Amino acid sequence: MANDQTTVRFGIIGCAQIAIKLCKAISRAPNATLVAIGSRSVEKASKFAGDNGLPETVRVYGSYEEVLEDGEVDAVYVPLPTALHVKWAVMAAEKRKHVLLEKPVAMNVSEIDRILEACEANGVQFMDGTMWMHHPRTQKMKEVLSDTQRFGQLQLVHSCVAYNPGPQFLTHNIRVKPELDGLGALGDVGWYCIRAILWAVDFQLPTSVLALPGTVHNDAGVILSCGASLHWADGRLATFHCSFLSYLSFDLTALGTKGCLRLHDFIVPFDENFGYGSFWEASQVDFAKQGDKRWCSEPNQHKVESEEAQEVLMVAEFSRLVEAVERGGGKPEKSWGVVSRKTQVVVDAVRESIERGYKTVELITGKSAS
């Protein structure tokens, strides 16, 4: 980034569907601009640019390498299939490009370690594309969970993320092809479940993970539906279900000794187009005030306003961190890499438990228990 440049200049490598949303987010973020996009052919990249009304100033390349070689690109967004992440994220870091990487970030922990090592060695910022983490509702919900007077101590977290995209998806989409996105539903939507659980427990890894029987694989061995339970030494428990075979669900529930928190849209707020996101919270403190008129406390709806969509806030925060490195002389913020790696650790543990016939995986020792 030039010394007088105050806007982070993005390149995108890959024309996946999710890249459409990020193109719009980059254009709306106050400290970011899109300058280049690359695909496996210049024809495909040109079509993407035309179909999505990208400015003529955006350079169109027929290879990913050309984006990384572009000296005016400060950061890259990588929406490629998961199996390609380690190659291109490492290459981007080695070219001194800051890396915004779509989730799931890697096929396994060893791959994300290679990515994070490359980012650290080259002094570039890393962040994954889990957008809901950046909505102001998320911070407000964390405040509720931290209120020991109303919520008490966290006991249980449950998350369910599912959608049924139909037979065409289950046959042809990259998410069901082992050579492209071999984690299947566990990586695509299970990532959200696991991240939400870890977020609720302040990113303390569980001591053990146990996949629940009933995992569904396709003929190629890719997971279409699965679930698991996570256990902590202090007695906290979490469960999740993720699926390509069930009706749409973005549910998150957290239960404490004194209260509870629930929402059905934690990945993308239902009311985001109206400028806010909602969640529901109840506490025995309210129940005591209500007397015996109800059998339990009536939930309170919290509406959290947001000036921008969560993907715009994500791009803006990533760009702020990049600016701090490039203009402020600071070091990259490592916490986002830590969060991504912990999520990947649990993904790997669930997969291992399934492959070992639903045996418990102890994360303290890294070994399976019968």
C-alpha cells in the first residue's frame, strides 16, 4: 500500500457465487475498493465483471497468479473451493497480500497452520469470512451471556444450521465433491455451528468431542448431514446438527443457570435489510417480578441496530487492520487466526470421531477414547 493510500485495494481470486456479495461489500466499505478480479480464464472473469456491474476500472485477469502479481493489490479475498485454500492463501501471503479467506479455511489443521505460518512470516493480516461475527448484534449477545445476574453460568449451547438445496446441488455442487470441498456439510454449515459454540464459551476448546450416530454420506464419502456433542471439564455441554438434507435452519440457543438466549437467524439476521438484528432473552429475574401469572419468564426481544450489512462491517474491520499494518507500522492482529484454528480443531475432531465409528476424541491428548 502506498504511503498516501488510505483505502485498502482488494483483488479477488475466483468467481464463486459468494464473491458477488463480497464485491458489493467492498464497494460499500468506506476504507476498501476493488481493483482486480481473476478467474481461470479471462472470459469467465470478464463475464463475472459484466454480470455484476463492476466498474471498468477493475482489472480483469485470466489467472489467479496475475492478481497476486498486481502491485496495486494490497489484499485478496479468496472464495475458492476449500481444497485450494492452502495453495493460494500461502502464495498470497508470500506475495505480501493480506488474506481474507472464505470459510471453511482449510481441509484440516495442518493446512491452516501452513496458512497462518505464511501470514506471520510475511507480516500480513489474516481473517476468515465468518460474517455474523461482525454484526453488532453479536457483541450485544455476548454482553447478555456475560451478565451473571441475569444469565448466570453457561450450561448448554445448541446450534442447528441446515438447508436442503435439492438434488441438483447434491449431485453437482463443489460442496459435495471430495476433491474440492471434501468436508461437505461439516465444513460448509457445521463451521457456523462450531464457531457459534466456541464464541459462546469465549473460545475455550472442549476437552472432548463425540460425533452423534446417524451421519449421512454421499456415494463419494462426503458428509451430507451430521451432528456432535462437545464437552468441557467444568460440565458445560454443547450440541450441534448440520445438514444439506433438512429444511432451512439458522438456530442458536444458549442456556444458563438463570437465563436463556435464543435466535433463529444467527448467520444472517432476518431484518438486516431494515437495519437491525434481533434476539430473544429471558431470565428468572423477570419471572420473579411477574409472579405466578406465567409458568415461565416471557422472553424479551432485543433489536440491535446496524448501519451496514455484516459483510460490509467485516470488510471494513479487515481493512482497518490492514491499514494499521501498512500505514501505522503495527503488526497483524493474530486473534482472528487463533479463532479460525480453534474452529478447525473441532471440525477435525468431529470428522475423526465419525471415521473412528463414533468414538470420543479427547482434545487434551489428541487421541481417541473408546
